[in-house]
Amino acid sequence: MKKTILFSRETIEKTVSGLAERINTDYRDRPVVLVGILKGSFVFLADLIRKLDLDVTVDFVVLGSYGAGTTTSGEVKMLKDLSAPIEGKEVLVVEDIVDTGITLTYFMDILRRRRPKSLAICALIDKKARREVAIDVDYVGLEMEDGFIVGYGIDCNEQYRNLPEIWVVREEEGK
Ligand code: PRP
């Protein structure tokens, strides 16, 4: 697979620190539940939470879109729900990448119906050009144009999540 580095370890580290600084300021004196969307967010969330100087707890959901490959099929399924209710809680959803916006739109609708006190989104990477459903992302780390990426939790057919950097893969050679 032909790939080149898009975001270095240093860039990622600085970005995560910047996001954590903003979240630390905004959530001061507000207990917050981080909700990680698995699998992609696990590396980002692990780095982010260690930079939060807050009253913070963590929960996870597993969401999947049908089909393998490089695109979202449009149908999202919850494979594992949260382990605790979020009614009355301050919830910050942590996502590795927002692409079409379909996954987050589906999930935020579910969360909203559970009546949290507040609901916000923190995404490491925003691929705005690919958006199909409008969605407000409160904390965005990095923006990128179209392109298929792997590393730092993000996969290609379940591989490469372990890479410490974020790499861009040439579509024609990445499958
Ligand atoms: C990726 C990513 C987001 C979603 C974004 O997950 O982690 O959850 O796609 O795409 P969208 O904005 O077009 O919906 P994926 O379905 O690849 O599963 P994974 O997190 O297990 O890698």
C-alpha cells in the first residue's frame, strides 16, 4: 500500500493539546462524560483524556456502517450502546473523523432523545468537503480535503489503526 504522512506525531500532539485546553476552559466546574465512538476514536480519546484536568468519566458506543472499504454506506447501526444513562449529564462525543456526517447525525439524534444537560462534539479531523448531512462540530482539531487516511486509530479494512501518525493512502493503490 502506497502511503505518505499527512499529519505527523508532533502535529497530532499539538492539536490534541489545543483541543484539551479549550475543553478544560469550557468545562471547568462541569462534570463531563466523554463518549467515544468505537472503534476509530480510541487512540484519540486515550490521548485527549489524559490532557483533561476535569471531573471526567468515559463511556463508549460501537457504531458501524454497513460494508467494508473506503466509503460510508449510509446505513449506521449501533453494535454496542452506552453502559450508563446520560439524562441530565454534560456529554461530549469524541470522534476521530467526520466525513459525510451520517454517523454523527444518526448518533446525536439518539443521544438527544435521552435528554442530556448538554451535548457537544469533539472531532480530531473534519473532512468538510465530503459532508452530505449538515452537522455542527463544536471542537475540530484538523481539517483536510478529500483523501483516504489511516493511522492513529483509523483503519483500512481494520488494519493500520496502530500507526502513530496519520497517513494518506492513494485510493487506487489502497484497496
Ligand atoms: C468512521 C469514523 C466515523 C465515521 C465517519 O468509522 O470513525 O465514525 O466513519 O464517517 P461519516 O461521517 O461518513 O459517517 P467506521 O465506520 O470506519 O468505523 P470504525 O470507527 O470502527 O473504524
